[in-house]
Amino acid sequence: MDLLKKCVGLFTHLAKEMRWSYVPPLMVYFAFGVSGFTSIIESFYVKQELALSADFLAALSFWVIIPWSLKIPIGHMVDLFWRWKSTFVFIGAGFMTASILIMVGLTGNPQWMTAIWSLEKWYILGALLAPVGFVLQDVVADAMTIEAVPTTDENGNELPEEQLRYMHVTMQTLGRIAIMGGITLVSGIGGWLASVYSYHWMYTISLVVPLISVSGVFLGFWFKNKQAKDLRFNGVEESRIKEILHESQQKVTANWWILGGSAVYVVLVVGIGLSSFALDKEVVFIGSLAIIGFLVKKLIQDLPKEKQTQLVAMACIIFVFRATPASGAGAYWWQIDTLAFDESFMGTLSQIASVLSIIGMFMLREWMQSRPMHYFVVFLSLIGFVLSLPTIGMYYGLHEWTAANLGFGAKTIAIIDTVAGSPFGQVAMIPLLAWIAQEAPKHLKATYFAVMAGFTNLTLSASSLGTKYLNQIFTVTREVRENGVVIVSQDYSEVGSLMITVAILSLVIPILVVYLLRKKI
């Protein structure tokens, strides 16, 4: 009961801090969360209809993540063309719509689609288009969070630095909550509807997602006009109003190191990606890391030395924490085939995780404000290891023992595990985002967000590579049929070893790096 009262109190407190100016960027973030409406059916569709192996899917996830590194030039372009930044949201909506329409065609008219291209190639194209759209919108949403936090009161007087820092943490927390709120809203519904309606109908409904983000932009236009009218009513001068609304910010000159380095990066990715080079993903990753590291060095050189060291150390710790490999699609297939987890139950797990993640961010917000970031990484690494044990145990028969002796089986264990672990999943990035929002130069906020996000997003590429390697070492296959003939046999014999290896690596590597960099933060 005390915990419930605390949760209600924290929710009420944060609700009181909510401002209408926060809503436009939150709608863009919310649209990203809602896009998960089709994530569960996509996993089942790939398993049932496409002849793609676990290591190929891990490799594909590498390329799907790469567009997120394009946040660097896009973020700088947003700073250069600040007044027209909403254009990027509309372009992103176009990419998202194209990706969804491909899946609508694959699930509704596969014969027509295969007359042009194979199902696998269409799926790969759709998978690559979607993140480009999300990246374009995410960069603008990050920039909009800067505008959302007011720097003055209603009379145009500057707010204290401590209050601004607190508001930035609140804004970034609400941003993560908006994403998780979108996931929460659709995950359970998506899983349940997938067991009732066709995948084609589900993808058709998801065409509403781009409209949500675009609506956020229009709401932002309306709010800015209203804020300007209120300031004029209170007698604030027009030049001061433009300054408050970020319309007269310091002129930004093109940083050719960023633009040139980004051009080299794009050429590297496209050139290697289209080649038949065996180590293409490794070369792209190493080249990307070198280029982005160089851009980070160039960008932060005007910061005080102490701030430079602190930012790089924080980014490196986050990098390593998020770069640890995952079990991949093979473990997911094992849960579907062996534990009999269907779309509806997967949706239920996702919804539980999302709800509890939101509650966790409410409860941990003050903790994040008073604790160093590396403290969280160690804590999250330990929690992640402990909470991986029940799933590993089920591979070795834990659910059979609990069913025989305690009266509950695999699904109950999965729910308990999800309940225990969910509150901590979205915590790690919030302190870094709040630090950037507070400390980065005002006229380069979007660039800082983009460069550091590009650096940390490379962690997901590193994680995908690690996942691919582990799935090559521990071979996991599900049954694949073609014209009723089994062409690939089911083999989950190495799933247990795979999950144990992932759990150990995810515990040891982040804690080791935190120990090495602990004095730099």
C-alpha cells in the first residue's frame, strides 16, 4: 500500500510539472512508441513466411540500426535550418508510410508483390525505410524538447539554472515515458488483435502512426503562436519574444567537419553495403566508429576540458552497456515453439513491461537526479543478470518443476520475470540526455543531441554484430517448409548455452568499463 501511495504521489507530482509546451515533442515520441503496434506480428510473420535464418536477421538488424547514425548530419542540418526543422518530420512520415505500405502489400497481396520481387527482398526494403523515417522525426523531436522547456517566466524574466536543470530532466523523462506509453497502449492490443484479425488488417491500421507525429508539429506551431501572443499581452518587446521562442538564436555556420565526415560515412556505408565484401558489416562498424569519434572530438573542443572528459566518459559507459549482445531471434523462436507463447501472450508480456517501465521512470526520477550515471549502469547490469536466470532456468526445465510442485508453469514465470525487470529498462539514457540539454551550447543543442545519439546508437550495431557472432557459434534453427517439404529442421539444442553466454557478457563487460572510467565522471 505504501508503494502504491508513493507511485500515485510521484505521478501526481510529475503531472503538476507537465506543461503544454511539452506536448508537441511528446507526440512525436509517442508516435515512435505506437509504431510497435505491429512488432509482434512482424516477428510471427517472419518466422512463418520468410526463409531467413537467425544470424541473417541479426545481420539485417545491423543495417536497420545504421540509419540512426545519420542523426549527426541531420541534427546539424536542423541547427542550420532551425526555423524549417518541421520539414524533416514530414519527410520522415513519408518514409514511414512507404515502409508500412510494403508490409500491407506483403500481407494482403503477396502474389502481386512476388511478381516484382521476392518476399524477402520486399521485407528487407521495408525494414530499411522505416528507421530512416524514425531518425528524421527523432532528431526534430530532440530539438523540440529544447524549445519546450521555457527559459523565462510569463514576463520574460530568466529562470534560475537549477530550475532549468530540473525541468530538462523532467522533459527527458517524459520523452521516455511518451515512447513507453505508446508501446503500452498498443502492445497488448496488438498481440490480442493479431490472434483475431489478419496481419493485413493490422498493418493497414498502423498507417495512422505517421499522422500522430505530423499532428505534433502542427500543435507546436499553434503553441508557439499562443506563447508569442501571451508575451505581447504582458508587454514583452518583439525582439525579446523572438529570443525567447528561439527564433533569433545565434547564427549557426556550417560545420564542414561534421558535414564532410558525414558524407564520407554515407559513402562508406553505401559502398561497402552494395559490395560483396565478406566483412562488410565489420568494416562499416569500425569506419563508422572512427568517423563519429572524430566528429565528437571536433564538436566538443569548445567545451571546458572537464566537461569534455565527463561527456566522453559518460558516452563510453553507455556505449559499452548497450553494446552487449542479445540472444537474437533464435531464443524468441524457442519461446514460441517450446514454451507455446503465442501472439496474444507476447503482447501481454510487452504491455506489462511497458506499464512497469513507466512506473519505474516515475519512481527513479529523483534517484537519477542525485546519483552518478555509472552507478545506474552497474545496478542495471546486476539486475539484468539476475533477471535473465528464470528464462535460462526454463530452458533446463524450471517451468516443468514449478508446474509439478508449485502449480504454475512457463507463462507465470515469464510474467513474474517481466514484472521484476521492466522498471529498469529505460533508465540508462536519461541522465546523458539531460546533461546534453543542460550543458551543450544553446545554438548547437540539436547537433549535440544528434552526434552523441549517433555515437550511442552505434552500440546497437555493435550489439547486432555480437548477436550475429554468437548465433554463428551457437546454431539455432526453426523449422522452415517450402511447398510442404521441410528444408530446414528445428534445432534448439544450443539455446541454453547461448543465453548463458549472453548473461555473463552483459554482466562482466559494463562493470569492467565502469571500473576503468569511474574517476572520469
